[in-house]
Amino acid sequence: MLCLYIMNNFNLFQLLLECGLIRPTSAGLFTILPLARRAIDKLENLIHKCLEHVNAQRMSLPSLTSARLWERSGRLDQVGAELLMVQDRHNKQYLLAPTHEEAVTELMADVGPLSYKQLPLLIYQISNKYRDELRPKHGLLRAREFQMLDLYGVHADEASAASVYDDVTGVYRRLFDSLHLPVYRVSAPPGEMGGSVSHEWQLPAAAGEDTVAVCPSCSHVSLRGPCQRCGSETTTLNSIEVGHTFVLGTRYSECLQARCTPPDSNPTPLVMSCYGIGITRLLAGSIEHLSSETSIRWPAPIAPYTALVIGPKEGSKEWLSHNPERVRGVSQLITDALGDEEVIIDDRHHLTIGKRLMLADRMGYPYIIVCGRSSTDTPPKYELYRSNSGHEEPGPLLLELSPLLEHIKQSQPKLFNKCINSF
């Protein structure tokens, strides 16, 4: 019997809205506000570092793609209803690209035929994509404009494509592991994309519109049960597709005439592969997976700020020893321990420490340092709260400044540098 497992659900969109991360402009369209923008920037930087390890090169393609290319590939009719189309003053049709397989293949055709000695080639971009969703919902999880990594592999033959595919999907695995997210790689039909190999990367989350079937006996994961490996019944989880990878074969290169020259042979169609990660969807999905209905929790490497410093309320006795200038000095020492631009000060001195601490916990800053009652001691002591998802603690540590800095220095590499060193 198939078991259905529903995780605790909450309104992710409302939480992102109340915490000042996004604002809607119209159905399926959002302004990304500064804190969410910082998290996205960190996620992008992490992805850039990951892709260096497979020698991928960054480029930029136009957001507008000629509809003629999609006609030649046959996808214009297949995907038409979801495409946002525009027409220029010369009556030429363009589409706001949801993906760029045709554009990349045309690029390869334009510079080709390539020699087999120039291959394999990996090129990628991170850019905004567009889809005319029928029912946009769940905020950034299903939006009409979204940010996405699309990486394209160009190969001389299927063997090279398979080898590079293994390398890139290995990088995907280490990326998701570094974010402490239990993302499953699941074999899936290629759909209109085409190709011979296709895997979805699914993150368990209550708001997910997809499902995965996890076998408790052998741990095999598929899109539906019973287990395709051992035949056991499976547990079904709601999930969010945060990535998709394909070996496309010659699906696009044949119709768009992108070729390479092998040794001692006539030009043959390029073998292509492609790899996508929904950046904004991964951000929202990770928050949904880790958070509660009252508090955001971030994957530690992409928290907007690593630490928040809360000074005393104005007019309190603690204010005399820790005025704004002194609090900035403490903040600077923590910045020196964590690195540039990783520490922020809550300078709303008209609010009580308790109120600001509650708001800081709601925002999910990994470290919260409070200049509270014990900051008037000799020497001063500071309250250290850790609220990231992997280190929930029942109460604060009470530390003098030097032990506090040492504690942060020792903990911070485990949380943040591990994600880079793992590559």
C-alpha cells in the first residue's frame, strides 16, 4: 500500500512578505527586496565556484529569442501557451525565453563546425527567465519571471556527453549537500525537451506540487511507487523541483545544423546536454523546507547576514556602557572574525531588546549577539544565540568578548567554508 506523507504546512508566501523579502507587483511577478537579494547573490556566487570545478565558462544570452528558432526545433507549438511573445515594429515575432537550448545551438552552428579537439565545452548563464503560468502561486515557487542557472554541454559524441553529465551532476549533489538540503535525483521523462537521459532534482516540501516515492527498504527514489528497484511499497513526499538535467543528444543540433568535425570523418551533429537550477525557486524552497510558520531558517551559507548585533534600548542602564559607538566597535570585531559585510546592527534603539530579539529570530540570522544585562559586568559579557537550522539551542551562551569571537571563528568555517572545500 502506498503511504502518503504530508509535512507540516504553512503559508510561505505570507512569511516572505511579512519578513520583507519580496513584494508582489502583479500576479506571478515580484520585487526582490534587499535581504532576499543578498541571499540570491550568495547562492549565485556559490554556484559560480561550483562550476569552476568542471571548467564551465560564463556567458550571457539575450532574453529575447527569435520565434523562428523555436519553429525550427518544433517547440513553438509544443510549448506555445506558456510562452510570452512580443512583436517588433517589423512584425517579427520574439519570445521572452523560458530556456535557451535553441539559442545556444544556433550559437554553436554560427561559429561551427567545431573541431572535436575543441570539445567538450561547458557554457552557462544565470539570468531571468519567463513563463506565462496559468495559475501563478506560492510566491517565488511558481512565478512568471524567475531567475535560473542554465548550463549547456557541447560534445563530440555520446560517450563524452555521458562522462560530463556524471561530472556535472556530481557537482549538483555536492552543491545541495553543502546547503544541507535533502535533494533527491530522480529519473524522469524528458518531455518536450527531448533527449535520452533526464533527471529531476526534487526537494521535499509541503508546498511542493510534485511528489517523489521513497523506498524505506533500499532508499531508491522514483516519481511514483512501488519501488522500481526492489518492489517494496514506498512513502510519497510532496516536493519541489529545484533542478533538471538532460542529455539532449542531437535533438536540437540536427534541426539547427550545429556540427562538429570528428577525426577522419565528415561533420556530424553535435551531442548536447543541459543543466538547470531554479535560483529563486531553490531559495524559496529551501526556506519552506527549513522554516516554521513563525520563523525563517536559511541554509547557513546563503543567509543574508551571518550575524546581527542588538544593542541596548536607549535610556537603559546598559546604554551608558554600550552606546551606539561602543556597539559599532563590538560589531567591527565580529566583522573581523566573520569577514566583510557579514554583520548587521539592529539600531532601532527605541525598541526593547526582547522585541528586537524576537524579530531577529523570526528573520533567522545564524548568529545573534545581544548587549544585554550582563554587558554592564566587568568584564562585559554578551549573549550569543544561534538560530540557523542545524544548530538550534535552548538558550544563549553568555561569553566575554574574546571567547565570543573565538567561538564564532571556530564555528564559522564549519558552517560556511565546508561548502567550498567540499568541491
